[in-house]
Amino acid sequence: MPIFLAASNVPCGTTGVTCTKSVEIKIYNQTLHLVRGQDIEIGSNSITTNQYYTRGLVVENIGGMFITVVAPELGIVIKYDEGMVTRSL
């Protein structure tokens, strides 16, 4: 099962730190776009609920602190804090 994960980083602040502006995830023939300050997009659909299930994926917006994408059958967890951290566990 091919998985694609790409992050778009932009400078933030004056110290040279970069922030992750967006994350693109391709998994199970689906494309997810996580963009800071915007609704989660799966394909051409905007997701406005806190929890969403689709074809082997669970997408959660946890208290506005992290967006979490879980592919339980593959043992993959991706967390995005809409700022400086994107974690793949």
C-alpha cells in the first residue's frame, strides 16, 4: 500500500523557524489536505465535524490542538498541530 506524505513549510517569526502550513496525505486512493486555519479536505469534500470515518481511515480534530489521521489496519498515525509539528507515528 503506497503512502505519500508531503508538508509545505513557510518561515514564521523572526528567528528563522519554519511552520508547517499544510500537509498532503495520499493513502487508500484518497487525498487528504490539512491546511492551517481551514477545514480538512478529503478529495473535494470539506470535513467540518470533529471525527470522520472513511475507507480505512479515522480523521479527528482533537480539541482544536491536533488533527489526527489514523490508518489502523496499517498501524499509521499522523498528527498535525496546524503550526510547527507534523508527526508520523
